[in-house]
Amino acid sequence: MTTRIDLRGMLPAELEELAAGLGEKPYRGRQIFHWLHARRAREIEAMSDLPRAFRARLAARAELPAVQVLDRQVAADGQTRKLLLALADGQSIECVLMIYAGERRRRTVCLSSQVGCAMGCSFCATGQGGLQRNLTTGEIILQALALATELEEQESGGCITNIVFMGMGEPLHNYAAVLKAVRIFEDPTGWGVSHRRITISTCGIVPGIERLAGEKPPLELAVSLHAVTNELRTRLMPVNRRYPLERLIPACRRYAEGTGRRVTFEYALMAGINDRREDARGLAGLLGGMLAFVNVIPLNPVAGSRLRGVTPPAARRFVAWLQEAGLEAAIRESRGADIAAACGQLRYAPREVL
């Protein structure tokens, strides 16, 4: 039995090739792309400007997996929503929509790149269930489609402005699918999201950072750091055994120098763990002279973890120490903690136990 192609995971050139292979002019592929990513078509039959016979041939060869929302949670502020989505093989993933008021009117979606995570960071809920598999490009796009629908229901005419790969999984361990999704999101005939508004976050996969530095996709890179010594970082993040600070920080410097783009370092503040003035000095020593920005994040609570976040005054004090040392830094606004949708709180769980 031949597996049908997920149309949402295909680039325009691939859709043109598919159309030609089904006996149509290649431009039909561009029409399909527009239907999928600009008009958010859920069914092939809805693509009304395609010949009926072509739609039938296309449906026999390809598919559009349905969006299945298993659960929906809305934060108390009404501006953050978390969805639990079912995948075709019975797995499930979480993704988040965050609406920011003000002049910039950001509409940010936080997408997952894997079902679960293999990294095992001690402060993160996702890795507690281990890694199940990578997501396909189509499954990544599916999350954005589901969240765009949520946004439209809440705010007629609203559109996604920012995309962050900060959900479940390690994006650089699913490099090809994630970067292909980025190309689809960037295309002006589809989603049309500016590359400067797409961020890939990594726990520090050095080969992936170096690959990004070499290929230079015009993206924002965020690196989860959280400690300034190998001893502490290894306790918090087992990945540090393989990619210690002596490898990670030079790779980030090469990325910044090679691309001309600053690296954002995420630093989750944990009470009594990494919140001292000497930690701020160590951070300044590590990042000094680099095109860098530090996002200070008071740790969000995670079930099963004894680690605790700092108070708002302690977070402000730590940022002041970093700024005194010459680093650009700010406290990152936490959204959706009351529905376990904030940084580090997304969780993998088999569908049958939900």
C-alpha cells in the first residue's frame, strides 16, 4: 500500500513537480501552495480553481491530515491558549498561541518539533516522558494551522506575526523538517512570516549551530544556557556532557560573527542555584564581546521538580548585575503558567492516559 503524501509539508517547487507528474501544468502546484498556506484549505476538494479531474487524481496521491484538537486551555488573562493535538499515529503534541497587546501587536505561536524530548533537562516537563519521534514538516505546519484558527476565532482578521520553535523537543535534532517548515512559513504567497520573526531555540546542539552558521538561514537563534560552569550545567542539562561550554560558546561566537546576527541566551533563574552575583559575573565573562542578548526567565514550576524560580525583585536584581557588567539583558515575560503553557511546562503524555 502506497503512503499518500502530506501536501502541507511540501515546498512550492515540490508541488509543481507533483502537479506535472499528475499530468497538469507546473503552475498548478503554486495554486495548491496558495490554497494550503494562504487560504488554509482543509480539504483538497475545496481548491475550487483546480480542475475537478485533477483534484480527484491529487486526492488519490496526496492527503491533508485533519486537525484534531484533543484539549484546549485558555489562560486567565485570555491572551494565551494551549492546544493538545492528536497526530495520525496516535501520538499527541502541545502548542501555544500568545497574543501581545500594544503597538507591535505580536501574535506569537510556540511550536513543537518532536513528540517528547530526549534531552532530559531537569527543569523541563517535556523530557520526563522521553523522546517518541520527530515531527514531519506537515505536522509542524499543522500546529500553526490549528493556532491560526484559534486566533481567527478570538480576533477576526488576526494573523500570526511571530513563530518560535520553543515547544516540545529539540529543533536541531529535527533539522531538515524544521528548516523546511521555516521556508514554508517565510514564503510570501503563503504564511508570509518575516524570517526576522522566526526563532529556533536549542539546548546547545553544537553541530546544529555550526550547520546554521554555515548555511546562514536568516533566522533568530536562541540558546538555552542556564549555568556558567560545566559542573552545574551538566547537572541541569545532561547535553552538556557531550557539548560542554568550551565547545558551545565558541560555536555561538562563530555563528554571531558569521551571520552578523546576535544570539539570544536563555537563562532560567533558579532560587539558590544560579541566581548569585558571581553567576552574573560568570555569564558576563562567557559572553563578553559577543553579539548577544540574555533573556532572564524566572523558572516556571514543573511537577516532579524540586527546583524553584526566583521572586520578581531577585530577577530584576540579576538583570541589573548583567547590565552593569556590559551585557544586554531583560526579563522575558512569562505567559500561560496557569495552564502549564509557559517555558519548560509543555509535556508529552500518551493519549490513552489523558
